[in-house]
Amino acid sequence: MVRTTQASGLAQAAVPTSTSGTPVGKAHDAQYFRHMLHLYTSSVYPFMPIVAEEECEQAIENMGTEPKSRSFLCALAAVTLAQTSGLCQDDSEIHIEVDQLTREALELRGSIWPHHAIDIKAIMTAAFLQVCYASMNHRDAAFFYLREAITLAQGSNYFSRYELELCGDRNEVARRKRLFWLLFIHERFLAIHYSLPAILRADDAPTAEADAHLPAGIKDWFFQISNVFQLIDEPLLTAWDGRTDDVSVEWIQEKNRELQNVPDIAALSEMQQVDILITRNWLQTILWKIAMTKYSLNCNSSRDFMSLLFPIDVFKRTLWVVSKASIRSLVVNGDSARQKLLDLLNTVADIITVIIVPSQQEVSDEVENFIAMVTIILSVPGVSISTRETIQNKLIHIEATMASGSQNQLSLSTSLSAPSIAPASSSSLSQEALSPPLS
């Protein structure tokens, strides 16, 4: 539920509360893991389609005699809790439960010794831990366990073309290829968001292969999101971290064209559509930031992607998407979706305070859209206390900037009270999400 204020200004907009119906604190027995498996299958597996339900059931059967199976299940339960319930604050029951599960997973797994048998569940244990630690804002641990997952896979020749050719099970070959792209996607996001180095290269990727066991909806989403993250190539990474000044307007234009060329996503689930659209819009602002560091932008550029106000339009499109989506669709997209939205929010806050208000332009629509996005973001479980404070400070700064200018605070008691945005009544964002209205 979201509590709103009426006449107390920008800085007091939308302070949400949330509770979780997920049982926590229970013994980690077979019944507990089967409960988590049901949630995992519906909310985690569609985004990390590597270990399917049948294999997880087998791990539950074996967990009494195989510590590595129980370790995997603890990591699976932890990532499921993190993705479906959110981590509301540092002392929440959910946070404690996730922390306990991750510790148990590591203790049961133990150290990796020479000749240690590495299977795909061991690799995914590390990948699940990476997602959990990212959700808890432990950047160093998230990076460590993502690198561990990559190292385990590479050290076991999971991506070797020679080993893939020798494998007689074509569905297993397809799964290993998906594993490469899953780790690639996670690594590229960390490379942008935290400015950390990436070691997987798209040029080294094995050729994609069909998997008869993978549902069509998951297959289509995975193909599309992999294509989006392939746009985060070496030239983009070197431009982003400042290792090169060789960034042409034509290169930026081509990247934007590829991001705007969204395939038909109407057949995908709502949560999959949300993921693809938010990611594409977020990457457009990343390109804009690169352009900002290389060129002198202005508000009247004939190329929209080179305009100082370009992120405002991207922000409007993103707000349209998230306001139509259910809270659940935002929750299960996890920490990466939340961070992408926060990146967009911070960018627009800077544009409002540095560009729009000082230039005496009308700002009411932009501020109302900003508060609408704040309302939605703070309604999603998992926003940390520090993030809430950062958003609150942005609101205070916008209010102070407007008060010092000629905007007379735009009747804060009415037009800037936090709007109420209801979840969509339909289960799909539909094709309209490809080009939502900007007004």
C-alpha cells in the first residue's frame, strides 16, 4: 500500500509500506524447498532458464545424502525469496532469511578443490548467490560470485566448441549455450552499473541452438534480451569507462536505431515485456551520457538523441510502461530493473534542476512524471533505506531549485501531490508498449 501526502511538497511524496506473504523462518526441509520451487518455476526460472523443475525435484530427493544438492537448493530458495518478496530493509525477516540461506549454501558447498566435480547446478549456485548479493547491495560479493560462476563454467569447458560438438544431447548443448548468454547478460549489466571489467566476449559465444524442453515464451524472451545486451559491446564499454575518445555521432545514431527497433513482444508475458522495454530505454540513456562526455549538446538538436532533453522523452516512455505493469512484474525483474529505473530517475532529476528550471522552461509535466515514477519505484519491495534517502534528497533538491527560480513551486499542494497509479487490468502491455504516447 502507498501512503501519499496532499500539501507537504515534493520531498514528502509517496512513502510506501509493504509486507510479504512468503513464509520465512521455517526449517529448510523438503516441504520448504518444494514451496520455494513452485515460486522459482513461475518467477525465477523464466529469467534464468537453466535448471528446470524436474532437475530441482531430483535435488530435493538427493539433498539428504548430497551436500551439493542441498547447497544448490539453499541458493535457489534464497534467489527465489529475493526475487519474489523483495528485501525491504536491512533488518527485515526476508533479508535475514536470504542471508541465512546464502551462508548455508556456501557452508554446504565448501571449497573448490582440484578435481572437484563441477556440474551445472554448482555453476548456478554461484549465479544465484550473485543475484542475492546484488539485491542486498553487496556489490563486491555479487561481482565475486558472478566471476566464480564464469570461472567454473570456463574451467569445466562448458562453452568449448569442441566439448559441445562431442555432447550427444542437443538439449544439453542448447542449455550450455543459454548459460553463456545468461552470465554474459549479468556481467554486462555489472560492467555498466558498477563500472567493473567484463571478461566474456560475444565473439566467443557458441552459436544458439533450439531446446525442445524450453517453453516458447521463455525462448523468445531470452533471444530478445540476449540481442539487447549484445549491443553492450567492447566499443560501448570502452566509451563508457573513458578508455577511448573515438565516439562518432554516427556510431551513437546506429546504436540508438538498434535500440528503437523493438521486435514484436506482444506474445511475451507482461514481466518479460517490462524487462525488455526498461532495458532498451535504460541503454538509450547510457548512450546519451556517453554523448554528453564527448560532444556539446543543446536543446535544439536536429537529432533527438543528441538533445539535452532526450532522456525526458525516454523517461516518459518508461513511465508509461511501468504504470501499466503490475507491481509483481516489477518485483520479479529484480534488482537490475530497479537499478535501471533509478538511473533514469537520477538522470531526469539532474536535467530538471540543471537545464529546465534555470532556463525558465515550463516544468510541471516533468516534475509530475518524476513524482509518478518515484511513487512506483517506492511501491516496489526491495528499495533500500539508502536508496530511499537518495530519492528523497533528489526531491528536496528539485523543490529548492524551483523555489529559488520563478516557478513559484507550481502549486505544490495540488499538481505535485503524488499521483495514484493503479496496476494494469490486462496481463500484457501489448504492442502499444513499443511506441507509447509521449504526452
